[in-house]
Amino acid sequence: MDVNNPNPAFGSDLEPFHGIPTFMRLPASRDFENVDIAIVGIPFDSGATNRSGTRFGPRKIREASLQLWGYNQVLKVAPTEALKIIDYGDVSVISVDIRATMDRITADIKSILDQDVTVVALGGDHSISLPLLRAHASKFGEVAVVHFDSHPDTWDWEYENQPYSHGTPYRRALEEELIDTDAYLQIGIRGPTSWPKDLDTAREMGAQILTINQVFEMGIPPVIETMRNIVGDRPVYVSLDIDSVDPAFAPGTGTPEVGGLSSYDILQLVRGLQGLNIVGFDLVEVSPPYDHGDITSILATNLAFEFISLLALQKTISQE
Ligand code: MN
Ligand code: MN
């Protein structure tokens, strides 16, 4: 780092409690010139079937990001140095209209992807993955997906003719053929389900599942190897529902399921994506009103930091 031109993300002239909380103090901007990554907030939680509050997720994750310093000690990269990153602000969601909101998300994300900028989306509930996938599939075609979650999100729930919620985005995405079903992996699935066959339904639609039991029986390194073998060199979209993590580490979420990954497990799994052809990220279901001591937001912002670190390594490799 050039000490005469301090990168704001390093907090060199401001303490974490000072100033305006954009993500890592990066510029709030919609000017895409030479930009590599846009951090995009999607504060929408009307897709939640139980506890809401994820509309407050993006802002809280940004606030927690002021405690991130710039250098990733594990991946050996300083993402805000290697890449030009902006904080796009939030998509203008309409909390009472999920369809109109989804259209706005797809339109905004498409306009960003059109500039060859990679999106890191901060939710919001998991319903936002469907419009995000629509935008990504329109640019990249059917994408491989690595989906961390305790729920398959492939319910066939059309209560009162409402096909869209945070329980259904992956059913809809599979129906709309946005996902390459040769390479769709769900990791961390667990908890009681409505019916014995809930997971079979997801598998029949094309998901490969590593339940939490399998993850812990295998151990993290073989899970990473499985993930990498399934994805190969396909363009891959990564969707991380924070409820994949145990509520002891991530209580601030709408639909917690006990017996999950630790903070360290999820960090290691995300780092295991290194070198894959990642085309997009979302990080969803952080619900600050249910959080304690901001631990969920702090984990989430560290995961977002790992995402941008992976993208920084990806760019460095592609330039070699
Ligand atoms: Mn989910
Ligand atoms: Mn979930």
C-alpha cells in the first residue's frame, strides 16, 4: 500500500466508529468506469415466511464492515488494492410488492453485469436469489450454483397463489432453467421438514445435497474437494444463506436451524472456492433484530470480505 495514498478500506485515517458506513468505506458510486466489483444492498424481507428483519441486513453488514482491515491473511491478498470496488447502495425495493421488487432487482443487476462488473449482493431474504439468478443467467447462461443453506428452498409452496417467497427461489430458478443441473450443490441442509420427501424433491429437480450430517462425517477438506469437482470450470454463482451457520454463531436470522456449521467452517468452505470461475455472490438472511452483539453481521461482513478476496485472486490469476 502506498502510505501517501491510503486506501480508505484500511481505515488508516478513521476509526471504525467514525464516518459514513459504506462497505469498507469504499466509494458510494454508480460510476462503473474501470470498476471490478459492486457491493449491492437488497433490503427486502417480505419473502420471509416466519421472522422478518432482513431488510436491516445490508446496512448492518456495512456498519460491521468498518471493523474489517484490508489484508486477507489466509488468502494472501488485499482485495481493495487489487480491485476497484464500489458500494452501489441499495436496490429500490418495494416492501409490499415482491414481483415488482424482483423485476427491479433483475433490472439493476443486469445493468451492472452489462458493465462487466461482478456483483456481491447483500440481502435481504433468500427470495432475492431468483431475480439475481435471472440477471446472471441472462449474461452467463445456465450457471453452476454452490448454495450454502440449512434449507433446500425448493418448496412447492403456492399458498394463495403466491409462488414467490424465501422458501421457493431455487424451485423457481430450476423451473426457469437458470441453473446448470449438472453442477448445483446444496451444502449444510438440515432440520425438520414438512414431509419425509422434501430433500428428495430437491434432488429430483437437480440439486446434489450434502446434508450437515454428511459434511461433519466427511470433514471440511473433502467437502471442498467435492464442491470443486462438481463445479469444475463452469461459471458458478455462490449463494450463502447465513442460516447454514449454527444459530450459536449466527442467531440473527429468520429461520434458524440448530446443529450447523461454525463460523470457522463456513469461512474455510468459502475459501475453498478459490480458483473457481465465480461470476456472482449473494449473502442473505441476516436479520439484525434477532442478532446478539452483532455477531451475525460481523460474520456476514467477514464472509463478504472473503468473497471479494476470492474475486481479487481470480483477477490476479486471469492476468498472469
Ligand atoms: Mn435459504
Ligand atoms: Mn435457510
